[in-house]
Amino acid sequence: MKKQINIGLLGAGTVGGGVILVLKQNAAAISHRVGVPVKIKKVYARHPEKATNLDPDLAVTDNVDELLNDPEIDIIVELMGREQPAKDYMTAALKAGKNVVTANKDVIAKFGNELLGEAAKQQKDFMFEAAVAGGIPIIRPLKACLAANNITSIMGIINGTTNYMLTKMLQNHEDFDKVLKEAQDKGYAESDPTADIGGLDAARKLVILASIAFNTRIDLKDVYVEGIEKINIRDIEYAQELGYVIKLLGIAKNDPKTGISVRVHPTMLPMNHPLATVNDVYNAIYVTGDIVGETMFFGKGAGRMPTASAVCSDIIECSRNILHDCNGRIGCTCYEEKHLCSIENIYSPSYIRLLVQDKPGVLAAIASAFGSQNVSLNNVIQKKKVGNLAEIVVITYGVSEYNLRMAETTLNGLPVVEKISNVIRVEDNTLE
């Protein structure tokens, strides 16, 4: 039996630094839980002081081959971020017969199938618990704890930046630009926030979750993506008045009739839904299985220490596997090819906010336009005016995306309709 598990750490930035701290701070407990000490043998870093400031005893190099080619290193922990050269380094590590732990959602979403295939070939572990939702355990629960279930749906708040922004818009009645600047000032949003507010960050995470949950490979191009850029304080206020809150959700559903749908977009949720009360930078993932029913995983979805917690959990699990010579026990779960549902066939209620001429007969014309495309209306509100125009809000019953878009086209062709200000999907079982 090995007397020590040796780690090669790629990257000593925010999360890498967190891993250094956790392995140092909890060294005794981790050693007891694994059975032998777990230590970082060498760190690959462009700025060596980031590692040595946290632990002066660490060996640091700027030559990655010193880690990849070291036969004494058992686990390569990749925390550099971005696709390249991270992907190449992980591939090289697996081919060299090393286990790999990573938090790199970009690489997993795009190249996960390839890397898991190489890991299976080498009979090594390739673990990525920290790639989705930071410190919240979700990858292992989907692969192991819920393995007896057929997962029917996943809905998640999996981007803390947008959740923080929407929370502040609701609580403080502040507009989009103001809360975005506040998020940037506090470090929750990047100087270029496009990936967050545009929904791409959440889409990458949803690709990973849906692929595991439904046992079929989902590509990023399969995900319908909308961001929160069009969300207006008016939408926030109308949602509240109607008994909803707006969240940017990743939604994946496995419908036996229409297939698998995977989408990221702003969503109106009833206030009594468990996800509706998840605020600020917190994340939550709501999973429904045919056996277990409804479950929710909640916690901090980002940050140095929460993410380091997930990385170190993978290190501990991988170390145990090394000691018992059983690496590669749980590999790629994408063993099926399932039908994907096109966005046009996705079915849900919707919220539509319009600006129309303020005169008799307008509501009848709008109702007729919806009816011509088989869209049934649950609620119509006309309370505000914008200049000399009336603002109307409509909540529909369940409607296909195709019929909704046809209704939008019909509405845009009406002389009385000046503008369709926004369209937001609604997740409400009472309207389906």
C-alpha cells in the first residue's frame, strides 16, 4: 500500500490557492479519512509567490512537464481555467497514467466525452465535482446517490452573478445597469460580464448536468440560451404583482414523448417554489427523479473556499480509490443516444409585455391574434401608461414555442401594437 498520495497542482490562483489552504489546514483529518497523508508534491504556476505565500514549503515550477512526467505524482489537479492549454495538460496527464481532478467547466462541457474516454482507457479517475455549482455536491449525487432513478428534470440557479442582480432588482427596485455595476464593484461580475448575463456560463454547466442526468451526450449547441439583458424593473414588478419571481434558470427535461429539452433563460417561478427563495449569489439545483421524487441541492456556487471544498472532496475520493486499486469505478455515464426536443416544440406558459395604442377594441384585437395561433390567455393586465400608450401584460396557458413565436409575428403585424417589450417563460404547473 502507498504511504502517501502525491498531488501535482496546476494553477495557484483563486481556487488553486484555496486547495493549498484546505489541504494544509485539514491535513490531519484528510489523512485519517483517506488512510495515508495527501500532499502537494509540486505546483505549476506562472506566479510562484501565489503558492509560496500560502505555504512556504511548497515546491513550485514554471515547467509543467515536471509534474506530468513525475512518476511519483498520483493526481493532477487542474485549476488553471480556460480551454487551453488546460485540456491538453489533462489529456497528457491521463495518457501518462495519472488521475485527474478539475474544476474546468469550459473543458468539461466541450471535451468531457473525450477526456472521460481517455480516463476509461487508462482505468483512471477523471473527476469534476467543482465544475458545476462550486461547493454544492451535485455531480456525485447524480452519478451515484441518484443512480437508481430515471431523472425526469433538472432546474437550477447555476450562475451567482445573475441571481445576485435579479435579487437586487427585486429587493431594491433598481434597474439593470445599476445592479450590474454594483455586481462588478463587489467582484461578483467580471469587467466583461457577457458570459454571465448572456446565459453562456449557465449553459455550459447545464450541458454537464443534463449529460449526466439523462445518460446521453448533450452539446453546447443543443442548448437554447437567453440572458437577462432584456429584464426590466417593470418585469420584476409585474412578476411580483402576479405572484412570481424572475430567475435565470437552466432547465433540462426528459419528456418521453418529445425528447430531451435543454434551455437557459429568464423564468417566472411561483413564489412558493423552492427555487424562488434562493437569493443573492447562492445557487440551487432542483432535481426530480421517478423514485426519489423532488430533491434540492443548495449552497454557495462559487468562491475560493466553497469551490476548493468540492475539489478536495474529489481528491479524497480519488486517493481512496488509489489505495484500494479501484480507480475508474464511475466513468462516463453517457451510454445512450436520446432524441433531443427542438426549441419549437418546447411547451410552457409565457408572460408577454406589450405597448399598444390606448383606444377601444385593442384588447379584443390582441385576444384574437393570440387565439388565431392557438394561444389561450390566463390573465390580462392593463394598469400603466407609457406616454400616450397603454402597457398590457399577458400570461398565457401552456403553449409551444412555435405557436408563441407565430403569435408574436401576428401581434407585430397589428396596427394597434407599437412594441412587444418582453417575453418571459413561466414555470407554473397550474397553467400547463
